[in-house]
Amino acid sequence: MGRPPLAVGTWGEYRYYKTRVGWRVRTTYRDYDGVTREIQRAGATRTKAKRALDLAIRDRLYVGGGADLKPESLVEDVARAWIEDLRRQGKGAGTIQQYEGNLDRCLIPGIGKLRIRELASVATCDRYLNAVKDKRGAATAKTSRSVLSGVCGYAARNDLLDRNPVRDTSSIAVKTQKIPTSLTTAQVIDLRIWLTYDDKAIRRDLPDLVGFMLATGLRISEASAIHWDDIDLAAKTVRLRGNVIRIKGVGLVMQEDESSKLKKRTLDLPGWCVHMLQRRRARASTGPVFTSAKGKLRDPSNTEADLKEAFAWCGYDWVTSHVFRKTVATIMKEAGLTSRAAADQLGHNKVSMTEDNYYGRDITNTGAAPVLEALDIAAA
């Protein structure tokens, strides 16, 4: 009866040989692909040879696997493989771009040249995250923690690490957020009227865009993705199915994947917004509702800058587009609508997000449209 094979991940006895220049030690090791292989190392002394073979066995957690990664691989290489794995999973393009940006700015310059096995130390991960926090702030450090955890989790799933050490790192405290600030109804009316006197804002098509965002609570990227076939003027509804993002090396694209923070939903529109859209549709009935000056997708980043300039001209330099979302939530709350309805309007999965930071379920009638009729400048 033949000798039973070694268990996967185990090895036999060490065999030592004296050479002209020192010692050589060998053993047989059964790799994780099931193949038993002989491995050997040499050293000036018997002890040094044994230590070299001990290290070789320690680092022989993974053989093969297509990605050609092993515990000796650089953190940078494992991180790139993790990004490609996210792409295969269909992760949102915006999320991947955010993670890649963090890799390029933080992880690779900070620890990219370490071996992935060296990240098994919680202290090493902690030092890196603390350094990011000191240099770039807590918000970036939190993103870096998510990225590092993703890389180490990927390494653990591929037997490059025996666990994800980031789970044991210290939490990253972020300063307490300011109390959510929103506009009053009177301020909304005032701001919208002032925008109609700003020639530059008019050329940039901001008055209608601002009105649409206040009528829906949509983000700039979401409002920029609305096409005319998403608008049902008869039913007085708008369907949200994507958002506009800029992809490095590609340009502006409309993202419709489910893995982004976007929540697809259909919303009722207040009457004054429907009238505004009817007026616009007389000029154009295809493509995006709110376009760039060249009639293409609108850049959310550039639009944010344009709004900032326009708000300052109107005397509302403290207002951002995000204040509009908080305004919609606050007006709904003051009208007696539920937090669930406000969350549905804004596209939040958790009501606590709306309650804690703004004061979205996929339903059409949240009760917002009648309430938001109060923002019509024609009735002022």
C-alpha cells in the first residue's frame, strides 16, 4: 500500500546536505493545486539554510490562479488586480474611478512597494491610515480604509493573506457634521427670482435647472441625465434611470448600473415645473433636457462651479446644490409628510440618512409635488 499523500499546504521532513560553500536543505511540499513539489534553499550555515526554507514555505500559500500573484507580490500589483476584479463584478464606473484615484494618490505612493504579505501586520495598516489622515484628512482616510480593506480582502480570498487585517485597525473619527441647512420657502422664491436677472446664469441655463432640482430633489448628476423620453408631461412624472459622470480618458457618460448609489425611481412633478418643461419642449423634444452649451451632456462639476458663481451673485454664497435636497426634505417634513416619503423622494435606502443628514422606496407618489407648488415664482 502506497504512502498517503501529504495534506494540502503541508510539507515533509527537512533533509540537509553539506556543500562546498555551506548547506542546502530540501523538502517536499504539497501545493494548493494538489501537486507535490520539491523545494530547496541554501545558506552559509545550516541555520541560515533552514531559515531560508522556512520563509519559502511561509510564502508558498498560493501557486497559480491566473493572476500570477503570490505573497511576495507588491501591494501595487495586488491592488490593480483587485480593481480588475471589481470591473468583472460590474461595480459602478464612478466607484471604480474613485477607488483608482485613491490608489494613485494614497495607497501606491504610501505602501505600494511593500509585499502583500507584509500587510498581515495590523500595525502596518494602522500606520498607513494614520499617515493618510494626518496628511489628507479624515474623509480621505476613511476612503483609504475602504480601499485597503478591499485590497486585503481580495488578497485573503486568493490565499495571499490568511485574513483581512484592516478589520482590526482603529476606527477613523470624522468631525461631527454641521446641522443640515436648508432654504426657507421665501428664500427659494427670492433666489429663483434673482437668477432670472443674472444674464450669465441665463446663458448657462441655470434658472430652469435650479427650478427642476428644487421640484425633484435630484442631484446635479441625476438632473443632467434626464432625457425627454424620461418625462411624461401628461402624467406629470419624471423617471430617473441614470446619472452623468466623467470617466478619465473617456469623457462624460451616462451611468445606469445598479451598483452605484443611484436609486432608480419615478417622481411626481409639481404643476409649475411641468409648465416650465412644456415651454422647453417646444424648443427641443429629444436628447437631454438640460444640456451643455453645445447641446451635449452637461458636466456636473462645471455646473457646480457655475451655480456657485450664480448663487454668490444673488447673495446666497452659502448655498450649494446639495442644500436644495435638504430644502426639499425639510419642506416635506414641515408639511407633515413622513421621513420614508422624503427618503423615497431623495433616493435614500435608509430613512436614517434622511433624518440625520437632510432634515428614498421606489414609488411614484411621495406626496411631494403638491407641497412643492409653493416654490412657483409666478405665484409670488
